[in-house]
Amino acid sequence: MPSKQEIALFWFRRDLRLEDNAGLFHALSGPLPVLPLFIFDRQILDLLEDKKDRRVSFIHHYLEKMHQHLRTLGSGLFFFYGKPSDAFSALSAQFEVKKVYTNHDYEPYAIKRDQEIESWLAEKGIGFQSFKDQVIFEKDEILSDSGMPYTVFTPYSKKWKSRFSIEMTRPYQTKPLFGNFLRWQAPDIIPLKEMGFEKAEGAFPDAAVTAELLKNYGEKRNFPALPATSRLSVHLRFGTVSIRALVTLGIQHSESWLNELIWREFYMNILWHFPRVGEGKSFKPAYDKIAWRNDPENFQKWCEGKTGYPIVDAGMRELNATGFMHNRVRMITASFLVKHLLIDWRLGEAYFAKKLLDFDLSANNGGWQWASGSGCDAAPYFRVFNPTLQTEKFDKDWRYIKKWVPEWNQPGYLQNQVVNHEFARKRALDTYKCALKPGE
């Protein structure tokens, strides 16, 4: 019986690109031919209710592009639909797998999954090595002078910038190593339908960003009617672009944009050091005592964009139709749900998690806890966004609103508001004061 071919595996997850990929670079630099692997993880996919989920379509689209590129090199991705452990079991039966390479993932499910896979591989005598790729700084690399994780953004950002060097953005040169991919007759990518999904409608945002947009980013980024944001968050989420390349652009063209990338790492740092926030717990435990109203009818109106507050409704309708919502409007809609309607931030967090194309656990959780006042470096509980004033400041000509709320000027629309602003503000303050101890 012929012996099985010895190979190394590279396991793609949140790093769907062939160039400037840390773990892939190390795999291709090794002595063995590298078989690239992607697992359509049923433990994740089976939880998705929407069978036209935009994120699944996005992943499938970019995997197809990568697969076709690999085929021009005589290789191709090995696709598996099922549990990760079953994928490695199947590959071990077909090949003599000597080592598995991948990149770090910091979310609670991913950490547990990787620990289980590493233990399973170790029992088989197979090595497992993971690398930092989706951030500039991770885990304990940015700590206070006393060795504690930062829980306020400004000092974290200052330490981040003081420790940063341009060498950290040097790309991993994978292209010269492409000849080290395993040559094999790779089949087509698993069709979406075989996994119970359908292709989502609509185009995905482009992965490119112009220098002009970045130069004007700080001035224009808060206005939802303007095409003034990069729309790169989904590409960062799934790693179709390199964080090193984007930080380089930020340094060259826009400190405001660079700060947004640092906010992303700040929230990932919070999730890593305080995993309870990813498990439905408030960063500030006292905020778990708030007596939420959780009115199901009001929640449904918020979800559908039928609150009678135009800027809120526009944001929710944009989210439902496209999977995207402008960041300023995310803050307005989140504040409205929590403060005006007194609905638990966790319900809003879950709805955004279901709908956002760029859903990222750490950023989504951080944003919702910021809006509710329960998070680290959050808006104070007594700050209640006035949707009318927010509209006057950021959409004064109603360009954004008119696009998403065509009935904005019809009789009865504004009269059907779910709650009066002044009443809601006072109710929110009273409810928060009742739950929180003095000084919190």
C-alpha cells in the first residue's frame, strides 16, 4: 500500500487573501507542500436563520476568487462543510498531515475551537501553529505601565502610537513562495445551495480606498448622506485586506482614519481581557441592574424603522436593506433603543449581529455598551441623543432621510412617534438613577 503524501495545511478563517498573510507566509516557508483549507463550519452556519445571509455570500464570493487564483498555480482550496474536527479527520485519512498553520482568532468560540483542535492534532502527533495577522497589537502587547489592560481609549491609543513602528506594517511576501502550494486537482467550491443557503442580492463594497477620501475623512465622516467612509469594515472583518496595508494608508493620509483602526483593536483588546462582555455581561456590572421595559411592539417598530423618528428609521431601513449602517447613525439608533425605549442593549446587539455585513463581536458589543453607558469608556448614562438635534447637525438637508424614508412628509408620519423625546429622556434618567449607586 503506497504511503500517503506528507503535507502541511494552512487553515483560512478571518484572513481570506493570499498576499500579505502572516500564517500563510510561515506555512509556505516550511519544508512541505501546503494544502490551503477552508471549513464551512456548521457550528456557526446552522445558527443563521437567514438563508440569504450576506456574510455567507461575501465569504463564498471571495473564496471563489481565491480558489480560481490558486487553480492558475496548479493548486486550489480544500473545502469542507461540517465540524472542524471532522475536516481534520478526513484530511488525515487522505494525507500525512505533519503540521497545521493558521492565524489567531480572538473571539470566545474561536479560542475554544482552536484549543480543541490543537489538542486533537497533538494526540495524532500533528503540530499546530498560529500567528498574529489581523491586528498590529494583540493580547498583552499594549498594557498600562502597571501591567494592566487599558479600559479607556485615549491612553490606549497613546500607548499604541508610542509603541508602533513602521516596520510593523512591512507586508509578508507570500507571492514568491506560491510555488510551494500543493499541486492537486481541486474540485469546484461547494455550492451555497448544498449548505442550505442562497446567494444574497446586491453588490459588495469595493476593497479599495482613495487618498482623497482619506484626506477628507475627519471632516466628512459623520455625515451619512455623503460617500465619505471607506466601507472597508467587512473586508477587515473577513481579512480580504491586510491591516498592515490599511494602517500604512492611515499614517500617510488620515490620523482620524488611523484612530478608527485603533478603536477596532481597543475593542478586540477588551474582549480578549474581559471575555464576559462577549457573553452578555455588562462591562460595568452595576448596569445589569437596570429595569428594562423591553416592550416587544416598540422593539419591532425599531427593527422595522417605524418609530416616527426619521433619522432612526432611515438607519434601520438602510441596515435591513443593505446590511450596512453609517457609524454615526449606528450610535443614534442604538441610543434611541436603549434610552428612549428602555430596551435592553443586548436585544439591539443581537439584531445588529444578525443584520450587519461587517458584524464583528468585539466592535458590535463595544458600540452597544458604549451607547447604553454600560461599557468601558462609554457615553455617560445621562447623555441621551436627541434625534432631532442629531438630524440638524448631521443630515440638515434630510438627504439621507429622504432616501430611506420616502413618507417623511406624509400626514401622520411624525405624529406616530413611538414616544415623546422629553418624556423618554426623563424616564431613562430616572430608571438609570434608580439602578445605579451614586457616583457610578
